[in-house]
Amino acid sequence: MIKVDNISKVYGEDAASFQALHEVSFELTKGANLAILGKSGSGKSTLMHALAGLDRPTSGSVSINGKDLWSRKQKEIDVYRNQMVGFVFQDFYLQNEETVLENVMVPLEIRGVGDRKQKAYAALERLEIKDKADNLTRHLSGGEKQRVCLARAIIGQPEILFADEPTGNLDSKTSEKVEALLFKLNKELGTTLVVVTHNEDLARRFANKIVLKDGQIISHEGKELTI
Amino acid sequence: MRTRDLVRRGMRNLRRNKSRTVLTVLALSIGAFTLVLTLGLSNALKSSVNSQLSLATNNELTVTLAAENKAQTGVAEYNPKATAVTSTQIRGEGATIQLLTKEQVDAFAKISGVQRVWPNYNISAKYLQLEGNAKKYVVDNIDVQSYSDQSKNMLAGTYPSNWSATEIVLSQSYTDTLGVPASDLVGKTVIVGYLDAKAKSVEQKFTIAGVLKKPTGFRGDQPATAGLITISIDAAAKIYDTQFNGTRDFNQYAYTTVLLQSPNDESSVRDAITALNKNYSVSSLSDIISRIKTVLNSVTYALAGFSGIALLAAAFGIINTQLMSVFERTKEIGLLKALGMPNSKIRNLFSVEAILIGLLGASIGIILAFAVEIFVNTTFRQKLIDIGFGSHAILISLPNVLIVAAGLGLLSFIAGVFPARKAQKLDPIQALREE
């Protein structure tokens, strides 16, 4: 379960400061899916980064399965990012000079897992891109890159999958495929899915939604979501 | 992340920027090459000096008496009663000394720890003649017996361990000139002719105990040692008596040799000699070795210092290379951090890359130095042996290699600290957003 309690985030100091989040609170049931919506600058990505252990909130707390995230030591936060969560980025962030297989194995490489090829192949198979395993990622199409990114996100079997505008750089046909894969993972593996998007069509498919404006929740819906 | 994966990732990153890595490695390898070669040259020199000096005994002291007026400027007044003052060469060094008297020399023999004392007899011979052979040959120099092991220097026969007054050892030149095999000369009788104090010719018979190989090294290029004979101290004393008794210079010696019972007695005997007269100057082989080694070490350190400067310059190359790498790979660092790679591992990754550059540079430098070593030693082997240097001009040792490799690894690690810290401090979100 994800519990967000009154988190705020302020960038900068004094006159130059900017408040990206303003006392945001909610609870999301384990295994649920959530879309965080809002316009550019509304605080969607900041909220996701605070949940994912990437950006420390200025105040408030984030609890994952009842354990406070940001009071943990940095090493524990690193372990959380490596083992509890998976990331899908709009810009993929793949190593272009490395093969698909090498890119997918990175989380397990960081974890120190020796035998990781089998798991990487299994993840690629699940995302129907196993045949590209030995290709350099720079030779892949946008849709293929996003599937590699997804394979990298799920290889460590995370409890929560975060995706930041996962279809932002894809055409509509490829977007549909990626969306279908995200929901398939959410349903089949029971992975909690948190997606940041301003794509209304994508948002409609989510059972739970939060709409942010100026760093505050202005509307929400969903049975597994408590504000 | 496992160390193996860290190294593999580091190597992959270095391969990604081949030209930059190659240039940095090349700069380091030049420094490593120079350093290893310098150490190898120094080793060969030291080894050569050691092998040359190992033939000499290390329990002999040479005693001279410093001239009383040595600090005076100008010329001293002549005193017919005073012991002669002369300039001489002692162990290759010029010195102004006062001659030693027989009483002074005899006093040294009474010192505890002294086995034997014999002065520099300064004797000479005119010719050497093989008995039954009409031809006579010049004697260039007479050596007195040595107490060091000369067995390695023998061409034939033996170097007597317990010399009798009638034994003689000839140099190889005689067997070459006579055209008789060295082994055939052993046991034969030779006649040594010399002049007595009244310039009258005297002949003395000796039995050939052995033939010395042609001298190499320091003495190898001295033509005066071609006709060299070696006789016992007793025989030398007898010839001295015949040549100098009745002359003004009789029983006056430029220096004297003091043979110790054991090398451990050196310090006490030195003290006892200088206690007799503070003007006595005592030198030993260890003094010479120590002086030569000091000079060799100074040269080695100076050359190694220059190589060190080259390596220092190369270290800045590593800093530059790694800093550029951090800037270029900001997004990658952000991603690795986002995926849970701890800061310490990010730092280690860049340190590993720096160390790999260092070790690669060291390896290439060392391999090049070994190649030069093999080439020089093979090409010039015979020439080196001929001039008595030994069989190696360069002698690279395992400790040299290990020191250079470890030193370069450490230097590279230190050079990589700043870029590694820069990478470690990057914020994952900012790094991912970097354009």
C-alpha cells in the first residue's frame, strides 16, 4: 500500500523558490492502478519522483507497505529503488551502445545477481521482443525501445511500476500496444501501476485517478484510492 | 554490484571512447616504459659492479698516511731526514701521502683481529722465460697473491689457496703468445728476471700453478696488464729486498694492506689503526662499493624522477579523460542511480575505469621495456661480455615491474578521485534531465 501524508516540495530558496507540491495526501491499495493527471508544471512528475524514492519531499511522509520511505538511510532507499520499484521513462534512457539484453539486465547487475540472462530473456519474451535481444538499442523503433524499457522495469519483479508519460513519444498504434502491456502486467503480476500522463484517453483506462493543479489535488476518483 | 560486473562495465565504457582512452594510455605507457627501463639499467649496472667486486676480497683494508702539510698552500721546505711525501694512486684515486715505515707497518700486524699485513712492494720484473725456451717475454706487472676466490677466473690449473714462495700464476696473454695450451703450461718452470739494487740482473725460478683468464671489466681494457704475473707475498717480499735493500727508499711504502681475520673485525681494526695515528687513512672495498652504489642510486633516482614527472603529466590526462567521461555520461549516471545503484558504486565505477587506464598504460610500458631489454641484451650480448660489463645491459626485475604497476595503479586511482566524486554527487533527476 502507498500512503502519502501531507507532502510538499519546494524548489529553491526565498524569492526564487517554487512550490511544486502543496500538502498532498492519499492512499492507494496494493496492486491497484493509478493515473496522475494534470497540465505541465502541475507537479505530476514531482509527486511520482517522491513516491519512487528519487526526489525527497520538503515536508510530509511517504509510506510504502507501512514503512516510511524518506526516513530510511540512503542505502535502504537505493535498495527500494532497485528491488521494490520499476521505472518506465518517456525518453526511455537506454544505453544506445549496448544491446537490448545488456540494457534489460542493468537492475539485476546493480543488485549483484549472477545468473541474470534467463530472467532477462523471460522479461523480453513477456514483452514480445526476445528476437531483438542481441540488437543494439539505437537500432530499435520507438515502440520497441519502450518495450525494452518495460522489460528493464519488470525484470526485478517490482511491487510498484512507475511510468512517466510512457506513450508520450509513441504513435497511436504503438501507444495502444504499450498501454495494453502495462495493464497486462498490472493484472497478471499484481504490480501496483502508477502512471503520470496528460493523455486523457490513456487516463480513462485507469481505475483510479488524481488530477493535480498547482501542486494540489483538485479531483480524484477510484475505489482503491482514499484521499 | 559485483566487482566483476564493475570491471566489465568499466572496460565497456573505456572501449566506447577508444581514441581518448588510447591517447591517455599511451601517455602513461611512455612514462612507465621510461621508468622500468631506468630501473632495469640501474639493476644491470649494480649487478655488473657487484660481480666485478665480488672477485675481490672483502676483508682487506688499505692503510695510508696522510701528508702532514697537506693543508698547506705553496711548496714545503725540503727536509732530508723526513719520510718522503709522494703522490700516488690508491685504488684508482690520486692522493698525496707520506710513506709508511717498516715499523709502522709491523705495528698493524699486532692489532687484534688482523691476520696478515703486507706493504705495497712496488716491485718490477724485466722478463719471463719458459724453461728450455730461448725467447724471453716482457713482464708488465706483478700482482701479489689474493685472498679472494679466483677459481672462476682460472683458465687452467689452480689458484693456490696456500701459496708457496716458488709458485706463480700467469695471465692468459702468455699462453696466447707462447702458443702453448694453458693446461700444458701448468707445472712447467719459468724464469723471472729482474734487476737488483745495483742494477745487476737476477733470475728466479717459479713453478706455474695456473693460468688466469684474460682480465675483463675494469682491467680488461688496460694493455699494461697483458703481461701480468701473480706471485706469493713471500716471493714479493724477497724480490723487494733484492731490488731495494741499500737504496734510499728501502722499507718505505706508499700503502699497506691489512688482512682481517673476519670482515666483522673491520670496525675494531679501523679504530685501532686510527688510534695509533690520526693521520692514518683506512679504506676498504666496502667503502668503494658504497661510493659506487651511492653514485648509481643518485643517477637512478634522478632518471626515475624525470619519468615520474612524465607520469604526473599523464595523471592529469586521466583526470581530463575521466571528467569528460562524467560530463558525457551524466544521463547514464542518472539512470544507474535511479535504478538503485548506490553512490559508492558510482564512485567505484569511475575509480575502476581510472585504475584500468593506469594498469593498461603500465602493462604496455612494461611490455615495451621488456622488448627493448630482450633486443639490447641479445644484440649486444657478446660486446657486453667482451668489455667485461656482464651479459646484460638491462636487467628488469619482478619487483621493478610490480612497483611500477602498483604505483601507476595508485597514481591513476588518485587521479580518478576527483572525477569519481563528481559523478557520485550528481542528483539522479537532474542528471536524467541533462541535455
